[in-house]
Amino acid sequence: MVESARTPPRRTVLTAAAAAVIATAMQAGSAEAASWPVEFPLPNGFQPEGIAVGRAPYAYMGSRVDGRILRVDLRTGRGGVLWPGGAGLVSLGMKVDEAGLLYVAGGGGGSARVIDTSTGKLVATHQFTSTTGHFINDVVLTRGGAWFTDSRDSYLYVLKGGAVRRLKLRGDWELVPDANNANGLVATGDGRDLIVVSSAQGRLYRVDTGTGHATLVDIVGLPDVVNGDGLLRVGPLLYVVQNRLNRIAVLRLDAEETTATLVRLITDPRFDVPSTAARFGNRLYLVNARFTTPPTPETTYNGVAVRLNGVGTR
């Protein structure tokens, strides 16, 4: 089942003032000002999972409790509610495009949402599938559209121009029943295909976006990337957040992107089951999902920053 509330508008014109703000922010991000905080609190009981960072130094984080979206200024660590969410809603993996539209995976509801970060308004809701037996978990933006994973089924969904296409995973792909399968995903270097992590198996797959054929990626230096959650790509380096292992595996992809060799493991005593990561400048920003901590309305949550190279935080 595919339903769309309405097609997101195209917004590509920036004012001169807005362009100047973005340029200044990117310069600051590249220099990575030492005064920027490396840890920031989130509301008690928030239960974060996804994080996205756009061109300006703002991070967007979603709640597993009610789907709220927070916007935090990375320069100060302070922020507030961008979108209020609602009862029964979940916000998981998310990405923001250059026009400021935030694409959000909706979890067990089988849906995804698009939110305008300049106004905080809901632009569109897309119902990909039924609300049972599915879990829309993460998203990546490519020139082919916004791709979403379903962790409980062997399908990906791509949203482009308001239309949704469903792609069945084939080839080497294996589905583990009653487990988190397809989770984080990134585009290949040429932007045509995808690399997807299966959390339960700890495997990486290269997926042909035309046919759905999945080719198992050979991992060298690690037995697997079990508990792989969010993925982030920086050139040939693939960052795999292994949530319950409290680490990030940094892998170097070969030219064919069918072999990934371990470069380093990033650990930090502040990690408490980090789920996903986003980049700004020379930093990775992560949210601590704390999956192993029983959640209550008073449970504390936070986000942390580490360097891309894993050495220190400043």
C-alpha cells in the first residue's frame, strides 16, 4: 500500500543573508571551533534514535516515544522542539536535504514523513506498507530519491517526486525472522546503488537499486558488524555504528565496494548504546539511544561528539 499526503514542494532559492549564514557556518564547521560543546543533554524520557545534520550547524533528533523532532544548535548545545509529533508516532532514522526538508523513518507504523525545517510544519506523510510486520527504520538521500529500509521485511522503499516504489531484495540477501534486518544505508561512490547493513547478521550488502540484487560485502579485520545501526560514508570510509557494542567500526571500501577493510574502532566512555551518527566539519555527532536501560519518563538522554578520526573530541 502506498499513499502520499502531498508532494513536497521544491525550494531551491536562498536569500543572500541565508547563504551568508550557511557559508559562515560551514567555515566554522571545517575549522571545528574548540568552544563548541562535545556533549549536550536531551529531554528526560525522550528516547532518541535518529540524528541528521544539514549544511548549517543544526542537528535534528527524533523521539521513539511520540515522534517529536528536536533542533539543536551545535555551537551552543541548546535547542528546542521543531515538530511536536503526536501520540503513537515514532521518529527514527532521518536525513535533511539541501532545501531544508527533513525525511524521517516512521518505524512500526510503516510510514515516513517529510518536515520543513524552516517552518517546523509537516509537509507530507507517506504510507509505504501496513502497520503490522514492518519497521521503517532508516533513510538515505541519493540522486535517485529518498531510500528507506524495512527491518522486518525484504524490501526497500524509494520516494521521489511524491511517488513511492518498492524494491524487493534478492541475491545474497537473507531475512532473519523476528529480528532487525536492513537498518542503516548509504549510497555507493557513484551514487547509483546502496550499501545496507543487516543488524541481526552483522553483514553488509551492496544493493543494485534497479534490480534489488544484493551482493554480500566481504568484511576484512572483523568477523562481522553485528548490531550495526546507522551508517555514514565519508569518501571511501564507511562508519558503522554498532549500538550495543558501544563503538563505531571504520571500514575502507575497495574500488568495487564489495570489500570493506577495518581501519579503526572508535570507542568513547560517553557512548551508551549510540544508534546513529551525522557529520559536521571534522566531527561525528551521535545520540545515545540507551536501548539497554529501561526507559521511564525521567530517564536521561544525551548526544555526544567525537572526531572523525576517533582521536579525542576537540
